Amino acid sequence: MLAKHLLALALPVLAAAISVVETKGNAFFYKDTGERFYMRGLAYQPGGPLNLYDPLADPTVCLRDIEYFKDLGINTIRVYSIDNTASHDECMLALADAGIYLVLDTNTPLASIARDSGANCLYNTMYLNEVFATVKLMSQYNNTLGFFAANEVINDDSTTAAAAQVKAVVRDIKNFQRNTGLRTIPVGYSAADVELNRVQLAHYFNCGDDEMARVDMYGFNDYSWCGRLTYQRLGYADKVAMFSNYSIPLFFSEYGCNEVSPRVFTEVEAIYLEAMTSTFSGGLAYEYTEEDNEYGLVVVLANGNITVKPDYNNLRLQFANVSNPTGDGNYSSSLPPSNCPALSSHWNATNDIPSTPLGALKYVKGDAEPSGTGFDAITQWACIDAANLVDDLTSLGDGSNSNSSSSNTGSGSGSGSSLSSSNDAMEMKASRALWVILAVAILM
Ligand SMILES: *[C@@H]1O[C@H](CO)[C@@H](O)[C@H](O)[C@H]1NC(C)=O
Ligand SMILES: *[C@@H]1O[C@H](CO)[C@@H](O)[C@H](O)[C@H]1NC(C)=O
Ligand SMILES: *[C@@H]1O[C@H](CO)[C@@H](O)[C@H](O)[C@H]1NC(C)=O
Ligand SMILES: *[C@@H]1O[C@H](CO)[C@@H](O)[C@H](O)[C@H]1NC(C)=O
Ligand SMILES: *[C@@H]1O[C@H](CO)[C@@H](O)[C@H](O)[C@H]1NC(C)=O
Ligand SMILES: *[C@@H]1O[C@H](CO)[C@@H](O)[C@H](O)[C@H]1NC(C)=O
Ligand SMILES: *[C@@H]1O[C@H](CO)[C@@H](O)[C@H](O)[C@H]1NC(C)=O
């Protein structure tokens, strides 16, 4: 009796039963009921993207905010960086109890692919160790819906070559998931809204013979709907036409233009129209807390209390007023993957993507456990870090880790040219750090 009683006490903590969400064709579905899942979400990164802070490891904060998420009627949050050394049990279970899923970026501001990575040396073992540690840690939760391998790396037509680097990350995460028996949580990319190469970028991430290097879902950060517009007038209709042949789930990974304030969020009506849901699966409003860029729904007061802005009430009313389409929302179950875009003045990434850094193969193959260092990780420039090179070069000499069919020319991690003089290296490190921080600040 006593044992039974203890078990009964222990269960409720673990038993936040929430269905896994899976992809099928160009849509998301609840695994248990087979019903279609439409993302009604919100970006959640209190303090802003440069503040190395993990709201999902801070129950005081997440439990406070989940009450507002429930009131808003959302079913998904997007978090941009977490501390992969911390426990997320309490926040993730509370989110599951509230029926809320997580879309998580696997990078941090200081451990990510830099868009100027024309020099392949930026793709390295230390970086992948952090990414894998994050993926492994968060895969234990049934309400983890998806991972973004990267956000807005390509932001004009001179940075498209970095897309090959991001596809390598996608491939390596997917191989890591399969080889280590993790749940195959969808891996995606979240794109800046760049008109010059919007179409090429989306198709590039969904093209090529290697299924592992194709994303499982794709997000657009879209700020085109400002104030009171309509589906036809605005151009969501054009985006639907443009991507109606796209074979995997599409959604707005950020939306919520703030040129007209307070925001009325009438785009919510359009997003859940059946005309739209045949191609898109909802989206994530940007963002929960008010930061310097003034996209917040709520203001966090100095004492930790919340006050809501008019935008909050407007979005809440829209979610309450707008229902999902019935049935399957006219999704497409079996479109073919995309054709790879042709090279042009706006597109400079081929499908010849960098190979896995040899030092990272032990993680990909499940021979070693990745071990995250959380917000201490600084890896954009680790290719010029001698310690990292030793890691990769050691693996080169280890027969069990070498991949005989891979030339390693792409990864740069084992190439002599990466061993630039340490003075140059230190200078690069400082200037790139500043550059990346500026780039992130401008974009968010
Ligand atoms: C997670 O979902 C699986 C089925 O997809 C289920 O067997 C398992 O019990 C769930 N875990 C929790 C903690 O609810
Ligand atoms: C359903 O999807 C097809 C293919 O994308 C499209 O041609 C059709 O217009 C859609 N129907 C509705 C009602 O949106
Ligand atoms: C903060 O919020 C709590 C709970 O809603 C409330 O009891 C308290 O009075 C608030 N404090 C201030 C200073 O507004
Ligand atoms: C609620 O949605 C309907 C369309 O479904 C629309 O006509 C109406 O204006 C909306 N109401 C509000 C308060 O947004
Ligand atoms: C889908 O449409 C785009 C144009 O929007 C085109 O470039 C691409 O080749 C098409 N893909 C397939 C598989 O038909
Ligand atoms: C395209 O990429 C290649 C190598 O990836 C580089 O050498 C070339 O300069 C790039 N071209 C442009 C126009 O950016
Ligand atoms: C080795 O490289 C080949 C070809 O790129 C690839 O198919 C295979 O999965 C790689 N092996 C590992 C362990 O990554």
C-alpha cells in the first residue's frame, strides 16, 4: 500500500500528458488524435536576444508568464536561446500542462553560425557539441515541437553562401537524432524576409537528394502586415501562391509589424483562413516582453510584475475570435521536395555542403555524449582556436572516427590554412564578436 501510495504521489509530476506533434506532408498533426495542429504562438525571450538568459530554466518567471500565455490562448512559444546545462523540467512540464509546445533555436548569440562564413572554418566540433547537447536535453519533452538549426543567417544576397553551412547543421542534427535514438523532432530554419531571394532560400532548404540535409519545417519572419489590411490586398495571397508547391510545413516564425501602434493583429484572421492553411500552418507573434525594439505585448516591471499593453488585449481578442479551419485545412500530403535553385546574382549556395567536422563524428554516431557548456560557449570563431583544432585533428588520426567517403575539404577543421597566426586570430575574434552582436541587434 505504501509503495502504491508513493507511486501515486510521484506520478502527477511526470504525467503532463501532451500529445507529440508530428509533420505529415506540408502540415503538423497531433500524433494521438490525428487532428491537424495550427501554431498559435508567441516569441518568448525576456531581456531580448543578446541577454544570455534562459526563461525556461527560471520557474519564477516561466510560471508567472504561463498564466498570461493561457489567457492569450496560445499553444506554442518560441525561445531563442537556452542554457543547455540547466534543468528545464519545471517550466516544460508546466507548459505541457497548459497545452503549450516549444519551438527552440539551437544556438545562442555566442554559439552560432556567422553569416560571413565564406571561410568554412566556422563550422567546428565545439559548436556542434553545444547544438547536440541542446537537442538531446530538450528532446526528452513531448511538448518540444521543433528545433531551428539557425535564424536569419542569410539576410541579403551577399550572404547566401552561408546557407550551405546551415544545411550541414541540419544534416548533422538529423543524423545525431537518428543514430542516438532520440525522438525525431522536426528540424527547421527561420528565414529573414528578404525579397531578393525569399523563394530560392526556401526551396534550397527543401532540395537535394540527401533527405538528412533537407529541413523538416520552414519558418518566415514576416513583418509585412501593418495595421488593418486584408488577405488579398496585403500579399499573403501571393505568398500562398508562391509556396503552394512546398512539400513541408511552413509557418510565420515571427510576425507582428509595429509600424501602426497599438497593433490590432488583424493578420490573425487571414492566417487561419483555409486559403492560407492549405500552405501555411499558423505562426508566432513577436514577442511577449517589451524590449528596446518595442514589439512587446507586456511590460515587465522592476518588481517582476507584469502590465499588459493594448497590443496584448488585441491579440487575445483575435485569437478568441478566430477559429481553425475544420477538417484537415486542405493540406497537401505528398508534394515532392523542391528543386534546387539555380545560381544567380541573388543566389550563391550550391548543394555541395560542408562535411561533418571529424571531431564531431563521435557525437553523430553516438560513440560519445555531447556535453554543453551553456552560456559560456563561444564558438563562432572556434575554428581558429587551437584546442578545437587538436580535437578535430586527433579524430583524423583515429580510424574508428574517420569517414572514408568524406574528403573533409569542406569542414575546414582539419585544414592547415586554419592555423593562421595567433595575433590575427585574436584580432579576428574581437572584431567578429562585435560584428555578430551588432548584426543580431539590428535583426531582432
Ligand atoms: C510522450 O509521448 C509518448 C507517445 O508519443 C508516450 O508514450 C509517453 O508516455 C509520453 N511521455 C509523457 C511524459 O507524457
Ligand atoms: C486547396 O489546396 C489546393 C492546392 O494547394 C488549392 O488549389 C485550392 O484552392 C485549395 N482550396 C481552398 C478552399 O483553399
Ligand atoms: C504584484 O502582483 C501581485 C500579484 O498580482 C500583487 O499582489 C502585488 O500587489 C503586485 N505588486 C505591485 C507593487 O504592484
Ligand atoms: C471576428 O471575426 C469575424 C470573421 O470571422 C470578423 O468579421 C469580425 O470583425 C471579428 N471580430 C473582431 C472583434 O475582430
Ligand atoms: C515550385 O515552385 C517554384 C516557383 O515558385 C519553382 O521554382 C520550383 O521549381 C517548384 N518546385 C517543384 C518541385 O515543382
Ligand atoms: C560565391 O561563393 C564562392 C565560394 O563559396 C565565392 O568564391 C564567390 O566569391 C561567391 N560569389 C559571390 C558573388 O558572392
Ligand atoms: C560518411 O560520409 C558519407 C557520405 O558523405 C555519409 O553518407 C555517411 O553518413 C557519413 N558517415 C557518418 C558516420 O556520418
